[in-house]
Amino acid sequence: MNCDQWRDRALDVLYGEQVEPRDCYDFFRHLENCSDCDAEYQHLLEARDWLSEWTLDQEPLPELPDVSELGPAPLRRVWNHPALFWLRQAAAAVVITLGLFTLVQQARLLGEDRVEVSEQELVEMVNDLIVQHEMSERRLIGQEWMDFADDLNLRQQVLARDVAQRLYELEERYLVQLEENNQYLQALYTR
């Protein structure tokens, strides 16, 4: 397993998605042999743990209604949910493309050869589009996680530097106060 294949599987393994046992074994075997990927995976684990403890001070988002109990009108509201925007866009693009292609064919602008697409092939094409989009979304999410982990690591380094600087300043003030106290005590003893 190379590093690019690792990145494709990291989130699935991290969140316990359905991963074949052999792929999971290869994934952890790769981590044993690649210190860079292992460090990135550890950062992802830390980020996941950190985010699981994170609470929002906002009201929770409303949950989607249970589709099995809804009639036709509420189903339209679920279909219009913003999370399904990309699916509607992909379906619309396929339908428009096929409609234009059919019009061009019927006008015989493409010659006498006729291309027919069965319903099964059309379903497979739409499914392929959806799968490709989901994979690109997963890659983007994975990259965002990596960026987030890097940002979190950088913030921790800045915080550690800030704490070290403050400790240094406190130590300096302590030494100055100690010197002033020693001078004051010497002045008292000499009287």
C-alpha cells in the first residue's frame, strides 16, 4: 500500500467504516513501515478525540424528519434539503445532457447511426457520477482533516512557545524580586 492509497482509506479506518479485513491489515502494516503516514494518522486520531470533546454553544441543528412517517409534501422538503444539492445538480446535468443528445439524434444531425442507452446503463452512469463525486468529497474531507491537524499542531506549538515565554518572564521577575528582597534584608542587618 502506498501513501496515496493510505490517504483514501484513513478516514474509513478512523471512523470504523466498512473496510475489508485485508485492507485494514494492509493499512496498519503500512503505518508500521511509514513513519510519516503514522504521524499523520496519530494527528487525525488526536483531532478526532479533540473534536469529540468539543461542544457548541449554539442550539443544535434540527434533525431531518423520519422519511417513513412522512407523506408526499414533507418528502419534497427532504429532497430540497441543502445537503442534497450536489445530487440534484448531478441528476439535472445527466437528464439535460441526455435530452439534448436525444434531440440532436432525432434531428439526424449526428448522421444515421443511432445511439441508444438502456435504463440500466443510464442508472449505472448516474451511479458512477455519484460515486465519483463522493470519492472527491472524501478526498476533500480527508485533506481538510489533514489541514486541520496541521493547524491544530501549529496552534499547540504557538501556545507552548507562549507558555514558555511567560514562564521565562515570571522567572525574570522572581529573580529581580529576590535580588530586591536580599538588598532590603542586607540593609536591615547593617543597621
